[in-house]
Amino acid sequence: MAQKVFPTKSNLINTKKTLALTKTGWEFLDKKRNILVREMMMTIQKAQNVQNDVASKFAEGYDLMQKATISLGMFNQFSFPIPIDNSIEMDYRSIMGVEIPTLTIEQSELKPYYGLNFTSSDLDKVYLKFNEIKTLIVKLAEIESSVYRLADAIKKTQKRANALENILIPQFEQTIRYISEELDEKEREDFSRLKVVKGRRDRE
């Protein structure tokens, strides 16, 4: 549906400029969407790989835990003194204006939180394995959060691009046609009037 504007040459020029800017905006949004989709697909693949690693490491960890339980007896008592982990830090990076989280774990020397009395190397293996799992889980959390943010940004970008392509651009194009047709009609009418006036003068 054409916008209601007075059919003048200046309005025609302004509408053409606005249409050109709108098309440029649509091209940018389309490019942004394609980049975000490509990034999301790569991130999903990373997530699948890390998920497989986590599942594999958990299986190894539970197997080691079972062996440690058999060799040590009451295994639960060794988990009580473990303190809260504050080594995880979060930052952000930007992809086409979309803030993507990055999680890092402060690397420090691994020190067991249990006494060495009445323990064995089996417990050490469990401790090291689950520390490895912790690193993978942090990585997985970062990747999955990135996927959700990218998917949300793609949805919003697609919605804006659709609004430009299906609503605004057709409106401006119809408005340009309307103004052009009105100006052409006015030009024909003016030309006809001039011919009539000229004919009268010639007869006089």
C-alpha cells in the first residue's frame, strides 16, 4: 500500500533515497543473518563434540570412582571438605553486535582437599578426572549459551529483515509508482492545456 504523500518531484526524490537506504539496510541484515547462522552451525558442531567428550569422561570418572570405592570403602567422606570453586571468570566477545560469553578457568596447581592418610592413588585418579570434567562442563556451558544467544539474534534479525523486505520496501516502491504516475498525468494535462492555449493564439 502506497504511503499518503503529496505527489511532488521533491517527495519523489526523497522517497527514492529512502528506498535506497532501506534496501541497503535489508542487505546488511541479510548479511548479518547469514554470518550468524554460519557461526551458530559451527558452534552447534562444537557443542556436540564437547557433549560427547563430557559423556565419555563421565563414564571414565564413574568407573574410576567405583574402583576407588571398592579399594577405600566409604568414598563419600572424602567429598565433604571440598570448598566452593570461584576460579571461573566470564567475559564477552562480539559477533556482528551479538554479545557472546566466554568462560575461563583460572589455572592453578591442583591440590587435593583430602588427607593422604587412608587414601590411595585411586582417589587421586578420580580427583584428576573430575577436574578434567569440570573444565569440559565450563566449556560446554559457554558453547551452549552462545548457541542460545545466536539463535535469538538470528530470529530478531530475520524478523527485521522480513519487515523491510515484505512491508517497507514494497510500500516505498508503490509510493514511487504513485507519485510518478501522478506527475506524468499532471505533465500530460499541462501539455494539453498548453496545446489548447497555443491553438487559440494561432487562430487569433
